[in-house]
Amino acid sequence: MSANNASRPVRLLAISASSRQGSLNGQLVALAARKAQALGAEVTHVDLRELDMPLYDEDWATAHGKPAGALRLRELFAAHDGLLLSSPEYNALPTPLLLNSLDWLSVVPAQEGEGGLPGGTGTTAGKPVGLMAASPGALGGIRALPIVRTYLSTNFAMVVVPEQLALPQADQQLVDPQRLARPELDAALDRLVASVVRQARWRVAQAQSPQAS
């Protein structure tokens, strides 16, 4: 293990599954990212809209190949140790933007050295995820989170930490860029972020141990 690698900070992706500019979920995951940075993590924000992936269609893929956005998403997951994801609910389901992005990721060709895992799973397997949602309503987007949890753990072999946050009346909570208005909800977000950083840090340490060489 080199001296440079020994102290490498963990690298996290921060993704909002909302397609709306200035969304509450974008604000929430940005706050989570700042909390992760305060714990020493490096964070890369990803706007799924900018990846510009068409609606998943096997015939389209046969004619045109995998979209560049899907390949870029695969590269981003490969370069990072974990994920902070804020996913709103649309009619009690995850957003089409999120599902379409993950559907494309699932069929990106595997690369050498990824343990023979299919599609993009080689870049996601075993990496921790912290789930959150924000809504101006009373439920905070909680109905979609179990679906996202199952999707990521089953199809991408990710480790979704038990801590999660569904933030109700989010427009009233996201008034300070450093914390949520209600202390108990801010503490819950702190625990979620700390859990992801801790697990990601453990994975990095395991990968850098002499036994992993």
C-alpha cells in the first residue's frame, strides 16, 4: 500500500432523482453532501438529466449501442465508493428519471476485473447507499423509498444502509444551507450520512489492506 493511497478520502456520488430545477430533493441531497464533506468525504454531484439517456428500448440499443450517458454513469459509479440518493415519489413510485437511468446502467457491458458480474453491477456491488426523500406533504416521499431500496440491493448488489430519511414539509425544513430546521430530523440526516461514510471508509480500507493485494 502506498503512502498516498493510505490516506485516500472516500468518494461519494450525490444524486437527486428529481427532474425539477431547484427541487426539494436536490436541496436535501446537497445538504447531505455538505455533511459528508464535513466528515472528510469527497463528493461528486450528478445531474441525471444531463446524462441525456433516451427511454430504455432494446431495439434502440441494438441500432445505436448503449447511450453515452449510461457509459458515463457507469464510469462515475466505478470511480466512487458510495452513493447519497434523494428520490422523490411520483404517485407512490420512484421517478421515471431514476428508473430509466438505472435500467440503462444495468445493461452496460461489464469490464475486465469486475468479478464477472453482469452489466453495471460490477461498479456498484457492495457499495453503501444512503436513501432520502423530500416532499412538501406530510409523508415526505416515504412510499417510494422501499421500492428504491429493493431495486438497488437486489439488482445492483448495493448495501443500502438501514438509516433513511423521508422529510415532510420539506419546504419548511430546508431554510438553512447547513442544517434542517427540526433538530431531530437534522440528527437523523447526520446519522444517515455518517453511516454511508463509515461503510465507504471501511470498504476503502479493506481494498487497500495487504490481504487485498
